[in-house]
Amino acid sequence: MIRAIELVVGLLIPKQPENRRKKRLLRDKQHHQISSIYWAIFILLVPVIAHANEPIPKTEYALLGSYCLDCHDDIERKGEVSLEELAIDWQQKERLDIWERALRMLKSGEMPPKKKRQPSTEERARLIGWLDASLSKHSPIGGTVIRRLNRREYVNSINSLLDIEYVLPDSFPIDSESHGFDNQSEALPLSGALMQSYSEVATDLAEKFFPPLRKPIEPSESNLTAADFTYAYSSGLLIDDVMRLVSSSEAISASASWPSKFEASTTGIYRVNLELSAFNPTEGDSIICSVHAVDAVEAPGQRIDSIRLLGEFEILESSSREYSMEVLLEKGETIALRYGNSLLAEDREKLPTHVKKLFIEEPLLAAAYKQADGVVERGRIGWERLKTLMKSDLLPEPPEEESLDELVKLVTKNLRLTTEVLQYKHFEEGPALDVHKAIAFGPIELADGADDLYWKDRSSQLMASLKGKTDQAAVEEFLQEFLPRVFRRPVKKSVIDEYAAMVEAERGSSGRMEDGLHFAFRTALTSPYFLYRDFESGPLDSFDLASRLSYFLTSRPPDDELFKLARSGVLLDSSKLRDQAIRLLSKKELNTFIESFLDQWLDLAALDQLTPDKTLFPEPRKFKYGDEEKRSLITEPKLFFTEMLASNRPVVDFIDPGFTYTNESIGTHVYELTMSKTNDPKDLQRVEFEKGGRYGGILGMAGVMTATANGVDTQPVVRGVWMLENILGDPPRDPPDAVPALTPDTSKAETPREMLAAHMSDDSCAGCHKKIDPIGFVFESFDPIGRWRTHYPNLAGKSKDKSNKGLPVETDGVLPGGTILRDIRDLKTYLVNDITPFAECLSEKLLTYATGRSMNFSDRKLIGKIVDANAETEEGFKDLLLDLVDSESFRTR
């Protein structure tokens, strides 16, 4: 319709010269004529135009024509934005976003550009007032669509509801993300695969709580030869049709052997017959065969302290003899045999004692190790080398006394290496345990394993109140207690009756009440009222409010106290809602919120899979990236956020707090702090330092800097965009499709700044890069793991000459408002002097996470008022969080 009007106008207005676009001054002279014709036609046709399109007032349209359409009409579309329309379809999110961006530009003075003609103060105020009113009218607070539980909330809901520790299968679908979070309603559709997974989990749980009657299983016999026993690494060795075992190391993979052709088909009692013998036992000593139950699949990764000991046999004879026992094996388990009292073990106390004993008894072995400087190759190769050395005529004198102790210390420095070498000595010479064959028969009796007993106990607790009642009364009472907890609100009697009918129908066909409860149980766990929340539009009722608060701060359903307050209706009271928020903030489940929110807001989840390049650690003996360094980077932001919340510190401390949490390695080698000595240098400690420095706050954390790099190098644009999106709340538009991404290559003569200059010279890019680049380059002082640097690495070739540096790091820049930045300290000062943009961004992130939807214009206006009030009263972060919880945005679907 708008295009039809434009065609009519085109017939009525004289054609312009071909160079019309180069002579825009003509436009203003004719604007009144064009505008009058537009509006005359529009008024005639307005009944035909869809009701959602709201005409732009005549005066405001004229102002747009004078100051905006010169660059943002359908012809120019600078920045891919056109404001040329007679009426606005406010129902289109794209138009809402464009006009809100226009309002933001008008308020900040960024538009019209400084080189263009500027509106008067009154004209600018009129445009701002019209846009503010229109956006407020057409983007009311609220708008969360019906919201599915995400993966984390779903499993936590199951575990809280049933008081269990259930783990979802690896095949369970992963949630999509939107607006930076994985709990946004628009990104949580219900696919066929997901519905199938819900059904499978519900059925699995129903089977555990209401198991079917177990049918007897015909026992079977497994005849196992020594060759049927498997082993990992050098834990055992097949010699002359005998499996020989020599070690008592804690790791199953280094000491035990288990049959590859037998595992328990069901949980029960099995009879095991073993044919065993002792090979060259030490005089006066017996050999102990330890029999353990291990998972047939996971055995190589298990340790002795995590598996069950089934029994032990004392082996005295060198000739084989049969030993028998009846044991409980759970489904999927098998037996593992081990030389339980072997002195050879990958153990810091046992191994030196054993090695010293061997050296005293066999001086040639000590001399051979001395000749090899205490180190030989692993396993069989190392042992063969030692045997060759022992035959040599050039061996040194065997060490004695102190020199012997020094050699023992040297040889046992690498426990695994030495154990694997000496295992081959014992394979040849003993002492050793020999396994000839085995027979496993069963199950001779069904039994409950640990898993069965656990679920029986859980089921008994779930059904505890039903004992002594008739079946009908028990079913009704179970449903009356269970369904409101599943659906997180009271349930109508008609629903109770419907579920009771399900139970009765199933019981009628099977004869067991448990089968009926099985059906009702799994039906409830696949109900939309369990899987979804926020069904009603508008203000949340007390039950939806309880769910929103609880899932926000704990990722779990409301607990008993919160549900009771929701039932009474008092939770809607502001003071009660705040009290409950404070209570939840003190629960251990708050850690789930802190971990989930920070991992997504600050992109810390990337740290779990990211391994920095080893070239970043030129002196690995002093500093390298290991498990403890990784743990420090991941844990630091969470401990910091916890203190910000618990101590109600001012929001400005997110930027420049004067403290952090770190371990000795990161504190010393990344933050360049003087760390106090602790009992365990791996532990994180709270460290204080002066404000205004390079480090401290979320912009100086090693974990944040590592997460915003890629483990190899840094990219100013990536960190700049991250800053705009997550700290300043001013995310740039997506780059035009025709613009390629630039990855700075600092191995060439060009600096990153010179390479990115191409973007600044392109009009379609310059608008955003004026904001992105100054901030991005400030962060270039931090390398890919957050260390301070003044030069890029020299990638032309490795050099031990530390003076052979790469290109200097350039961090200076100017923000669009004229603020000069020299390094990260200036950026932090800039934010500290006006914390409002960050506080509003953080608040928007928190409410987006809490409500499951992006904030609209009205939400952001409300957030601005909350942040201003928090600053005026000098309240802290905890106060701000409580104000957000008590806000209309939080209370509205």
C-alpha cells in the first residue's frame, strides 16, 4: 500500500534531475509539497491499510525528512537502515528494533552525524518524545511465550521432586541458545527427538520406582581359559597358557586381569571357581589373590578404592589348585583378579622399599640402573636393556649406603615407569600369581544389588504415607500429594480423578496397583504442566511467580516453603517476595545459578574445552597451563561474583574492586602478584591490591581474557564486540554479508590496527567499528591467557633471545564521545565514572536469564529507573538484584 502511494506521488511531482541524489539540498525546498500530497492520499486510503500500521505524525515525518531520510531512505539505506515509511507496523520486531535504535542515536547525539545539519533542541526533543511514547505504547512489558524447562532445569526438577541424583543419558538433546542464554523460551521448541527422550526418561524412572516382577533366569556356565582374561598396559602377561599377575597398584589397569567373555546377565548370586597357583613366591610368604567386582566395560578406568572386594584366597602351592566362592554380582559386572599383597606397586611408599630390597639382594641390578643414570625405557624394552647391562663387563661398582639411597630415589622418581619395567622382571622371575582358568555359573539366585536397594529406598520414601491404606485410598492420596508437586501448583479434582482412572484401568489389566502407578507416574512426567511453565499472559500468579523465582536462583522448582507461600497468596506481597529471594540467595543451590549465569554471560563455558597453545609457555618448568591453572581461571569469576552478591558490594566493584581470587600459579605468573604461601598452592586465595591497576574486576580476569581469545592469539574485533554486548549493552549490528571477517596476522609487517583500517574506510562498516575498535585494541595488552604484554610474539621463528620481540602492541584509541583511551586502566576509569551503562547491561542480562525473553523498550526504561534509584541510594549489587526480582518485568510473563 505504501508503495502504491509512492507511485501516485511520483506521477504528481515533477521528475528531478538525474543527479538528484548528489543535490540533496533540493529535497528540503520541495519537502512540504511532497509531504502534503503524501498525507492527502494517505488519509484517503488509511481505512484500507492494516490496523497495525500507525501513521507517523505529519510534523515528525517532516523532521525525519529534513534530518534523517537524506541517508536513511529506501535509496541510500546507510547502515542497511531505511526510515522511509508513512506508517509504522509496530507489530514487526524488526521495525521496533530499528526505531529504538534511532531513538538511542538521537538521544546520544550520534545522529544526525556531526558533519550533517543538526535539528534544533526543540526539534530533537519532539522526535525523541514521539518515539519514546510510540515505543512505550507498542512494546508493553512482558511477552514470554510458554516456556519449556531447559535441560538443566529439567533434570534438577526430577531430582528435587523425587529426592534422587539422576543423570540424563548422553543422548539427551542439548538446548539451543538465544540472547546469550540457553533458557530462552523462543529457543526451546519441542522436537520429536526431545519428546522421545522425555518419554524414555519417564519410563526409566517409572521402572525404577515401580519395577515389574522379576522373572527367574535360567543359570548359565562360562568356562574361561587364561587366554580369555584381558589386561591393560602391563598389568598381566599371558605366559605358557597362564595369566601371570605381579603388581598391587591401585589402578586396575596396572594390576588386575578380568575375563572378556563373561559378565553378569542380571543381578544375583554367582558361583565362581578359580584354578590358581603361586609362581616363585618369596620364602615364608604366601600370595594373596584378591577377587573384585568391576564393571565389564569401565574396568580399565577404575581403581581399587572404588570397586567392591568379593573375597580373597591365600595361595601357597606352586601347583595349581581350585578355589571356589559364591559372590553377588550386579548386572554388567564381572570379576577382576589381583595379586593383593605384591610389594611391587605404583606407590610412593611401597615402591622405594621394594626397589631398595631388590638392589641389596641383586647388586648387579643396582649397578645396571646406575650405569643407565637411573632411567631406562618403559616396560619390556627397559627390562631387556637392564639385563644386557647386567651382563656387561663395564658396569660400575654397585652403590652402597647413601649412594644407594640416592639411586633408589632417582629410580623411583617416575613411579609408573619403574613399576612397568620391574613388572617384566617379576613376570620372568616371580613372585607372581598365576591364573590357569575359571568357571562362572549363575545366577543361582536373584538378588538386589546396591542400585536396586537405592531405588527401593527412594520408592519407599515416595510411598511412605500410603502404608496401611486400601489400594483406592492409597492411589488417591498419592496423586493428591504427587501431582501438585509435579505441576508446581494445585491440581483440580477432575485431574486427580482422571489420573486415578488411569491407575485403575492399568491395574485392571495387569492385576498390580504398581503397574497403574507406573502409568500415572510416567504420564505426569511427560505432561506439558511439568515440562512447561508460564501458561497465562500478563502478571504472574503466585505459583508462576514462585517458579520463576526458584528457577532463576536455583534452576530448580519451588521448595516446600516457597510453595506454601504461593498457596497462601502472600508471595505476591513485595516484602515476602524479597524475603524469599534473600533466603534462596543463601542456599547452596545458588551455585547453580552463579555457574550457569556466568558461564553464559561472560562466555566462561568456553574454558572447559579450550587449551592454550604450548608456545605461550616458553618455560614450562616455571609456568604451564595444567588442570589447576584451568580450575583457577574457571573458579575465580564465580568466587568473585559470590562475594559481590553476599557482601552487597557496589556495582562499580565489578569493574575495579581491588581484590580477586586466584591460586599461586596464576597469581604469580599472570597477575604478577606477591602470593602468600599456603598449605596447598593449588588452592585459590583472596588477594587484595590497589584499585586502578591493570588487573581486578571482570575486565582484568585471566579467565575472561582467555575465554575471549582462542588459545593461540587475540582478535581486537572479537573482544570489542564482546565488550559492547556484555558490558556496555550496546551490541553492534551484524556485519553486512559482503564484508569478510579479518583475522590479524601479526607475523607480517602489518599491525592489527593497519589491517582493520580497511573496515574504517568502508562507510558500511565505519559506524560500528568506531565503537568496536577503540575498545578491542585496549584489550590487546592482554595475551591469550590474560597476561600483560607490550609486544606481540615474534612469529617469524623461535628465538631464545628475549629481546627479539614482535611488533609493539598498540592500545590507544578514542571512543565515539571523545574519551581518550591509552590502555585498560583508562577504560576502567571511564566505566567507573559512569557505571550506569554497565549496571543497565548487567540488569538486562539478569532479567533476560530470569524471564526467558529479551528485554524490550519498556523493560529497558524500567531497568534504567531501577539502576538510577540504586545509584542514588548508594545501594549494592544484592539490592539491585532484589529490585529486579520485585520489578514489573520479573512479575510479568
